[in-house]
Amino acid sequence: MALPEERSEVMLRSMIHRLFMLVVTFVLFSLFVFTLMRLAPGDPASMLLLEIGAVPEQSIVADLQKQWGLDQSFIQQYLAWANHVFQGELGHSFSSGEPVLSEMIERLGSTSKLIASSFLLTLFISIPIGIWMGLNEGTMADRVVYSMTILGLSIPLYWLAILLMYALGVIWPVLPVVGSSTTRHYILPVTAMTLVQSVYFIRMVRSYTIQYSKFSYIEAAKARGLRPSIFYPSYLLRSMFIPILTLITTSLPSFFGASIITETIFSFPGFSKYMLEAIFRRDFPVIQGSALFVAAFIFVFNFMTDLLYFLADPRVHLDKQRWEV
Amino acid sequence: MFGRSGFGVIAVVLLLFIMGCSQHVSSPSAAEEDKNIVVAVTQDTEADKLDASTYNGSRHTHAAIYDALVDYKGKGEFAPSLAESWEISDDGRTYILHLQNQVMFSDGSPLNSAAVKFSLERAVSREENASLEISRLLQKVEAPDDQTVVLSFKDTATQVLYELSQARPYRIMSPNSVTPKGDVNGTFQKAIGTGAWKIAEYQPGIQTVLIPNDHYWLEQPSDYSLVFKVITDPQARVMALQSGEVDLAGGELGNIPMESLPVFQNNDNYVIETGSSTMSYFMVINQHNTSLADKNIRQAINYGNDTSKYAGGSGDPVRGLFQEKVAFISDSNQPSYPYNPEKAKQLIEASGYQWNKNKQLYEKDGQALQLRLVIQSEEYPEWKEMAEIFQDNMKQIGIQIHIVNQERAAYYDTLWSTKEYDLLMYRTYTDAQLPYRFLSSLFYDSPSSPGVAYQDKPLSDLLDQIAATVSTQQQQELFNQVFLRMHEEAMSVPIYYAKQTFVHSSQVVDFRFNAIEDNPLKWHYLKKEAK
Amino acid sequence: MISIIRANKLPTAALLYIILLIITGLAAPWISPYDPFHTNHQQKLLPPSVAHPFGTDYLGRDLLSRVIHGISESVFPVFIVLSVVMLIGLLVGTWSAFLGNKLDMLMMSLTDIFTALPSMLLTIVVVGFLGFGMENVYFAVILSWWAKYVRIIRGLIHDVKKEPYITASRVSGAFGLRIITRHMIPNIMPQIGTMLILDVSKVILTLSGLSFLGIGAQPPSPEWGVMLLDGKNYLQVAPWMGFFPGFMIFLTAASFQIIGERLRRER
């Protein structure tokens, strides 16, 4: 076991290393998105003209492209954009002309509320239920909830959203169907997203519980007389901490994906819908800016969970010798 | 660690909190709601950028706030609007417009020739308007006195009145809308027009509230506020109507899908209003495909196309490319191909194709007669169904159709640049009241810009002549020849004549259609009566 | 034999359903009552009846026939897609976990990139670039999903590495490949199996979601996901259009999960 001073030195070194990797990943990611967009069929200038009802005549298209710097080489464009980003500027949307950064921030409010609430609700609901089911595997209650999760997994989000809308907005009109102005407006969208995501989580947590409860040290603890009902779950939770954390981090992007559909159906003026529409319009600055933002969020989130890994299991070093016990 | 019970407690508390929040939010009181007419729209209005000389924002909002110099009345005729009368020189190069007296903008400033000069010059200065005739040909705008405007063009200008009547970009905006005031290149501040409405409140992506313009010159302004609420999903619009969150929806600005109409039919709480439209759906033919280069095949496709099947037979009988409401169209000048599958098959066989009994297809030299049809369903979801019906129609006459449903940008890319299609589903524009503009965008062929939809020299020559003809009567004769030529050469496959369909709650009364689709209703007539 | 069946009624039923499904899918041209592409405008949007047990759709096509023909397009490809994803996940995840350090970090960055990429953008580009055809769509789906499996498998290997029997086998002289194949992978299979089984319905639904964009199965293909999407527009007018494909997806997903659960308990 390393001495305390050595250990913190190691920790610092690995954190720097990790941060460096983060930056590299970030740059690679932006390059990826940049390339993808220019490979996609369809050209932003024509799309803009078509959208406003004008004919995409060659001369106007060429002018627009020049205005947006699209006639330059790939490298030039990328460097120009990267340069702007370093200065904290994300460029201007092709279609609205407004700065991307301010447009994004305007819309972040409702999206983050949507994702945060469904994310937290999912965790709060799924983890306890999943563990409980895993511990009580095979009982009637477990079977009932299990079948409900199968149902939940077979319904696409857009269907569930519309069904909920129909049931609670039209047949029995208790909740508003569109918009995001009041908290009540959030109930249907958050419910739809949570339901769809939590069935997945519940099943995975249940599976982990069943598997991990068979691990040697659990058995050993039981043999030592550990009482199942009280300490068992939390003891178990500690050892499942890492896989559950992995599950959470790999599921975060799916929350973004779900929010795109949810925002479209419920007419939320949100960030995800904004990004989706930009993709359709080939609004490059907006796509790059928002993809960068989402990536940043996810990467930082991953980084923090890696930190948590480290704290949870002292044997894990942040970068080096991860697999040596 | 908390243990499971801890989580459970937190979950319950969270839920209670959320429910508790909802109790505190007050919904608008009944009295407030009565004075709002809520309309569902597909797109945000962009009301903070609604500069009359640009294409920013939704055109319906442009039309509600800004008036045009002349109004399109239908069938190629124009009615006075802000211009109460006008004269056109014989050579079509000079237009003199006489403005109405004592018209005020919503901020109280007067409508005069300076304001008109400002608006037109500003619109002409913008690059995206460059392809319009006024922008191309306008030489100068003069304002000899407050009520007179003289437009001088470099060459014969025949589309001027038409372009002036459109929702944008040549509607009239007050010079106070920009800073510095009256500067043609000034920065846009606020939408100030002479129309029946002005902007009260704008929440991006959520809704726009319009209130009546007290200075409205034409008629009594409304008593109500008009709320354009953004609802992007079609099903959500239907449900919003059902739940009462929205009073009215439909048309191009907030379309109600055709398959959902049964929900509102035979229902006393709702009224369905149907109006005519100028938009039609048709197939673009790629004449570079070897089969389609053969006129027999093009005609066969037309003969084999049973148009009564589209949209459950709800459309009007289809003739040529354009609907009857489009100018220069009469009952008789748009010849078309009646549904006659036998004739279709004869034509195919006349071109040397043989019937293959096993495959139930026509073949030539071992190659089956197959065509690739490209569509998109993002902007026009009904196209998917129509394409399938077309596919079925063609199957009956032995032509195999492969449908490729592309994502919107890829679809436009296919049409305008890659040309990887044999047939492509498209539409005439809603602003195709005068067909010249649409025809010249798609069917005009020249060495520098090959015709997108079809390339035919005689047709392009006719279009050139129309551009140089001022007399409506002569234009009519030329158009007759145009439609005849398009029919003889079977340059396209007309599919469906769209309609404008609106649904509103029965509490909303005095619904009246307007003449152009970009300004679909006379909004200021709408009232609400409690039942 | 009979006692096994009796003890596992539900899984046996599920297995029978899957077998029946596969056979029906393969025998579709002979079994289905109508031609799934035959349109009949007089008979559109009919509710379920004796003549049309699942009703008809907006073109008058018999839904039962379309569902039957849809099996080969909706279910079979899912197997392939998931197998590929799992293989990639196992290979790359284990390799990354073992060869450690720099390569592992690179792989983690790569997976980070792929998970953060909006899958919609990726799919549009792949399909736009490679053109149409379902193979390209499957390729796009695989591209969007592999990263998740790699990450999770690597995490699971990490845990399993610490188990005493692993150390024990190392002590007894076994190394490398033997440990991996004999001990580690079989131990993480239950979790991966669960994930795969859960993802069966997810993949079907993803393909349906792609139809949202116009990418995916082209008309008149009777793919279940597309039928589900079409049905959404007719929810209030002809609910059976969406109900039956949805129900089939549910039954299929459920059967897989029941079988999977049973197999897992076996170990």
C-alpha cells in the first residue's frame, strides 16, 4: 500500500492525465461532428432558401456559401471555427442569424428541467424497485412488476406520449397537452420519459442484484449472520455501486434522445428540439455548437463518475494500472 | 447509506412536491380567456424579426401585420389595397400608384409615399429577394407627392402587381421600424404596419400574441387578441383542439392531418371549414431516364393514374398541373389525361414492351419497366400514402415503382442537385396564384440554368414571351399554349388538388376565408360566442 | 421431458411462440390469408372482423397478412444486428480491459465520442452517404449502439477480475485467453444476456423511430416498426392499425425476456 504522500501525488498525476484525455476526446469529437455534417447530403444554403420559399439559384447559393465560409477548405473551416470557440463564440445560426450561444441558453431552461426531473425520478424509482425485485425474485409481486416492465419496453416513446396525451388531455382532461409554461405542463412529458427509461433501469438493476447477491463476499457476510432485511440491501448497494454508475453514465445520452422526441410532441421550446431542427436544416453552427455542448456535458459527467469510481474503490487508480489489484 | 426506505421516502416527497406545485399555478380566469382566440401554428412566428422586406418569420404573420399595395382578388385580378388606383404604361416599364388617404400605421405615423419608397427600396436591397422581378428590374422609386409613387423598371415588367400582393417581401412597413428612422439599410427594431394587427407579446418557440391595431383603416378592428400557439406535432394539434387549449387550427400554418378529420366530423362542438387552394401535388419526371424519355411511357403513366383514389377521393377532379383558382386557368384550357388503364397498356406495348405474365410487369430486352420514386414525408406526411396509392396504380398497368422516402434535406438535394430519381413527388407553391413564377422556377430551361422539372425549348420560349407581354389577354393566349404543350408532352403527372381545411370550435363564429393562402383568414372578423 | 415442461410452463410457452413466429415468418408467402400489398379502397380502415381478424389499414390492406409478412423484416434482422453488436462489444471490451492503459484510454475516449454523438445525425449521414437499402440502416444502428456495449462489458470485466476464483485460476497457472473464455465471459453473460434481451424490442422500436425521419423500411414494406408509426396517425380513427403491430412487438419481446430469465436462472 502506497504511503499517503505518494498516493495523493499519484492521484494528482492521474487527474491531470485524465483531464488531458478529456480535452483530446473533445477535440476529436468536434472534428467528428464537423466531418459528419459535411458528408451529409444536402447543403445549408439551398435548405435556407427553400425554407423561405425562394428558389435556390446558383448565384445566390454561391453567395450565401461564401458568406458562411463554406467555400473554404475543410481544414480552414475547422480551424476558423475552433478559433472562435476558444474565444467563447459559437458563431451565428444560418437560418436566424442570431448567435448560437444565446439561442442555446434561451432554450436550455426547459430541456434541463425536463431531463433532470425525469432522470432523478427514474433513479429514485428504479433503484429501489429493481433491488427489491432482485431480492424477491420469483415471487408473485416480482412477476407482476416484471410483466409490466415488458409492456413498458415494447411501447415506443412517441406512442406512450400520445396515449398519455389522449388519456389525460382529451378523454379525462386534467392536464395541459402542449407547452411548457407552468409546472403542470411538465407532468405529462416527464411521466412519459420516466416511464420509458425506468423500465429499462429497473430490469438492469434487478439483474445486477440477482447476480451480485451471489458473489462470494455477500455469501460470506450472510454466513457471518448478516441480517438480510436491514443491512443486506445497502451492503449490496455498495458493491453494485460501480456497475450501476456505469449504467447511469451510458444511459445519459438516451435521455437526450428521448427529450428530442418528447419536446417535439409536447411542443417544448427546448434545446433538444432546437438541435434536431438544425440537423434537418443543416444549420452547421447550431449543430456544432449544440453537439459540443451535449458532448461537454456527457464527458464531464463521465469524468465525475470516474472520480467516483476512484473514491468508491481505492484499489482503482484513475489511469494507470487500473486492472492490477 | 440510507437504505431502500430512504429512497422511497425521497421519491414520495418529490412527487408530493411536484403535485403541490401544480396547485399553486393559476390558470387564466374564465373572463380573460374569452377575449383570446388561440390558433395552433406549426412554426414559430419569429415576431421579433418580422421585417417586412425579409423572409424572416412566418408569412401568415407578415400578412396579418403588413398590408400590400394591391390585393390579389382571384383569377388574375387585383383589387386596391393601400394603393387605391394605379396606371401601367403601355411598355410595362412604368407603374404609377395612387395611395389611399389618411391611412395610419399602428404607431400613428401616416402612410405616405416616403414610407412606400422606403419599404420597396429596402426589399430590393436584400440579396435573398434577388430572383424576384421587382428586385431584378426596378430602376428607381420616385415620390412626386405624398400620395403618389412612381416605379420605373429597366425592362418590361409583367409580374409587378402580383409580387406586390404577396405576403412578402414587398409589403409596406413604417420607416419608424428601423433605426435610424427611414434608413433603407437601418437595423430592424419593431414591426409597424398598417394591417389589422400588431404584436403585443412574443415568447420564442411558445406563442405570439397579436392585438388589434386601433388605427386600422379598412374595417373595424377586432375586439379580441389573437394568439398563435406553436404546436409542432400534428397529433398534438388535434388533441389541443379537443381539449380546448386551442380554438382553431388548419390550413398551411397549422395543418390538421386528413386522417384525423373524422374525429371532428358529426361533432356539434366543432366546425370544419373547407376552402379552395392553389396548391397541387404532382410528380416531377426525369426525362433523362430512358423509359421516361419516351413520350408514350409518360402518357401511359398519366393514363394509368387514377386520381380519384388519392386522399380517399376527397380531392377535386384533377386536370393539369394547376388548380382552377390559379390565374389564367379556365375549365377548358388545361387538357388532361382521363383514367384509362387499357390505353396506358396499349401505349406501353406500342413502345415495344412485352407483358411478362409471371411477374405481372412489362419488360423490354429482359429489363422490367421499373421506376424510382423519391418522396419526403416530413413536410407532407400525406405524400407517403399517396405514393403507395400511386405505386398500386402503376402496378395495375405493369410498371413497378420503388419508393424511396428520404429525409428532407436529402430529398431537396436529390431534386436540385443529384437528380437521382426517375419520379419525384413535388407540389406547386401556395403563392402560385399566377403560374408564371412557378413555371419559370421549375420549367424554364436555358443553358445557364437547366430546367429543374423538365427541359423543353418550346415551353421556355413561350415563357420568355409571357415575360415580355403586358396585355393580360395576350398573356392568356400564351398560357393556353403553355398548358397545351405541357399536356401534349406529358411533362408531369398531376396527383392531387389540395384544399385548405380548418377546424375550429363551434364557439368561434364569423369565419371567412381570404383570397390568398398566405393570408388565409380574415382574422379580425372572428368572434367567440359562448354556447 | 414432460416434467421439465410442466415445471417451466411460461418459458415453454414463450419458446413455442418464438418457434411458431420463426416458422410463420419463413412460411409467410404460403400462410398469409391475403396478399399483404394488395390494396382495396372500398375496404379501408375496417375494424377487426372474421374476414380480416386484424382489420385493414388506410389502403385497405389486410393487417394480419402484413403482420405475418413483417416477421422476416422486423424480427430476423434484429438478431443479426444484436449479434454483431454483442460480438464487437465482447471483443473490444475485453481486449481494452486487458491490454490496459493507453489503449484502454483511447478506447474509452472513442466510446465517449460515439455515445455523445447524436445518433440521429450519425444515421442521417451513414444512410445519406451509403445510400438506401436496409443493410445500410442496420449498419447505422450498429454504429450507434456498439459503444454502449463496449463500455458496459469493460466495466463488468473489471468487476469479475476481482473475484477470488479468477485469482485462484491465475495462481494455478492459467493465463490470458483461458481465463477470459473459461471464467470471465461466462460470468458476465447473464448481465449481457439481460441487456441483449431487453434490447430486442428496443432495436425494433429504433427502426420504427428511423421511419420518423423517412429512413428505414420503405413503403410498402410491412415492417412492424413502420406499421406502428403509421398507426399513430390513426389512433383515434382506427386504433387497431397501431395496436396489432404493437402487440406483436410486445409478445415477441416478452417471449425473449421470459426465455432469457429462465436460462439465466439455470446457471
